[in-house]
Amino acid sequence: MQTLLFEFRAMGGPCSFHLRGTSGSHAEQSARKAIAEVRRIEAKFSRYLEDSVVSRINRAAGNAAVQVDEETRQLLMFADQLWRQSDGLFDITSGVLRQAWNFSAQALPSPYRLADARSRIGWERVHIGDDRVRLADAGMEIDFGGFGKEYAADRAAVVLREAGVEHALVNLGGDLHALGDPSAASAVPWSIDIQHPRPPVAHPMASIARVSLKQGGLATSGDYERFIEVDGRRYCHILNPLTGWPVSVHQSISVLAPNATAAGALTTIAMLKEEGAIAWLESQGASYLAVGHGGHVRTNAPQFHLTSTQASTATSPQP
């Protein structure tokens, strides 16, 4: 069955659609619609764009409420749900910590800058009305980076399905949504490699596991995407809003879920849970593969097939 590849850039990185079993002209038209949807979401919610709704909300912090549409309100309510489920660890006001942490310099933040950034974190100070949102204090910000790409991946899959595409793999910078009917006899799973968080020097692109995915979302969070090393210790970009400091217990966590948004939220919260990650994922009924600080691998899902010899300390699937 023919698979057509459509590549583009959005949300700061490379993206692609793999469309299977769709004719060339139909596939191209469908891909264009889905790419337009991804770019619509980026234009609307990116904190990097001055006219986005997120930027307007942030500029009005401590001053006025900003009118929002239903889509924005629903995403804000989703952020509220994640904040509550994570006991405050998933907080979309914590993006201000980037003003203290510079992952382009091999230096830790000053205590003053870290304290100043932490003083402006607090989801409980975000007030959401029927059609308005207000940040209580000047200097506060919200950032949809914790689920924006995943939401865009799911929306792209919806657009493709509405256009008549039955089998597709949406990949937005590693956040994936597989579109298909797993019960169909003709459905061929997508084979997806999960990046090794500590690959051998000779094989920098080595994978640690392979996933066969017919339908649903897959997301991975790890300490290898952006980090600095100071005095031999790694400090990654995943920051605990309650302490202001990076997580350190897991190298990476991958999660399978019904859609990319859920998978991304689960893996991010799990990284932030640190020692409590596995118990929390189990309590959520999530299918996961977790690579611990020492490189040991733990999974509870048969969909994850270990591929790296570096994963020799993997445990058997958990009950």
C-alpha cells in the first residue's frame, strides 16, 4: 500500500504527515488542509507571536481581562484539570522560569532571578470567566507549550479524517497521532522508533525501543532535548514549578494514549512526579516506557519492543 510523505516546518521544528492508501491529488489536498490547521493553532497560541491570544493575555497581566473564544477557554480549562490532577506540578504559568534558566550557558541561575521567577508562578491566580481570562499580577505569563503541539497533532488528525483519509501518521516534532481503524484487517501498524536518551557515541541516533501503533497518540518527555551540565551534573529544561529546579529521576518517559494531547500530558506530569512517576502512571492506567536515571528501563505495555543493547537492564512488563 502506497505511503505518501508530506514534510513542513511549524512550531519551531520539523513536522510530517505520512498518508497511506490515499491517491496523490487527494492526499495533497488533505495534507494542505491539515498543515493549515497546524499553522492556525500556532498563530493563535504561540507565545512567540505578538498577536497570538496567549501574548495578548500575557501583556494584560495585572491589568485587564482579555476576551477569549470557546476553543481558548476549553484549553485553559484543560490546563486547570492538569494542574489539579498533578497536585500543582503541571502549571502553565511556570514558563517564566526560562527567565532564570539559560540553557545556552553552562551556569546555574542566580538565587535572586530564580526567586523572582517563582514569585510570578501560580495557576490559582489565573481567573477564567465565561469568555474572559485575567492574570492577577503583572509579570505573570501563561504558555501552552506543555500541550500545544500535541493539541495541534490531534487537530491535524481530525482534519485528515474529515477529508476522507483513513490511515495517517501525524508527527509534529516527535508528538505523534496515528489515524486508523485498529480492527480493520487491512490496517498495518506504524513502526515508530523511540530515541535513546543516552545513545552510544558511535550511534548518536540509536533508538531504545520500537512501537507498533495503529491508532492513538504517542509522546515522549526527556532530559536530553535541552540541558546544561555544571560540575558533571545534568540540568534539563523540564522544571518543577514548586521548586524552580529541573527534574532528575528519569532520563525519559514515553506514553501511549488515545490521543497525542493525553499522551503528552501524562508523560510531562510523570517526569515532574519524579520518584512517584511509575505509581502515578499506573494509577492512571497509562501504557508507558520509562528510562530511569541509571538507564534501567521499565514498561507495562507489550507495544514497546526494546531495540537497544544499552537497555539490557530492562525489567519485564509490570502487572
